[in-house]
Amino acid sequence: MAVPSEDDCPVSDSLLASLYRSSPEGLSVLVATVPIGTRAMLAYFCSRRAHLEPLGLAIANTCSPEELYDVAGRAGWSLFERAQAGTLPELPRSKRRRGITLASGPLRLDFDTGQD
């Protein structure tokens, strides 16, 4: 298998978005639908992007070291070791995002100093 280029995701944008937004339980169900070779490429693809790294590690945790090695060589071994370390970063969740707050007062105050 060839390593995907820096810009080419091995799955559709809609599947990647679904994986990114899914709960941990939903993630395991979705990942199981991805063929293993594609799954290893996806794990490597995601792990190389800061905002997708937790997703990549979670996906790599479902791959064998040989599958990751076939896709990424020594980087695949390293990815497998990080995924197996048991300290997977928490996946970002949209429900944990802080709400947007709006200013409740004037944004600019004009002070009259009383001097001419």
C-alpha cells in the first residue's frame, strides 16, 4: 500500500467528518466499516494533523503494528506504540465548546476630562 499524499485523505470527507464528530462508541462502529488497509492509512493520515491526532490514535488502536508498518514504515510502528500506550488524548467534542458571549455594555467609552 502506498502512503497517502499530504493532501489526500483515504476516505471521503463525509466519513471523516462523521468519524470526527462521533462519540467513542459510535467511533468504534464507524471504524469497523472501514477496510483494514484503508483504516491504517486513515490512522496515519489523521495522526499527522494536530487537530485530528486524537482520532488517528484511536483508529491506530484498532490496527496491528504490521498494518501500520505497511502503510508508514517506522512511523507506523511509532504510531502503534503511541496508540497502545493507553494515554489517548481526548477527542474533541462539539458539545464541550464554550458558547459565544456578546458584550453586554458599550464597547467604547468616551470620557470627558473636563479640560479644554
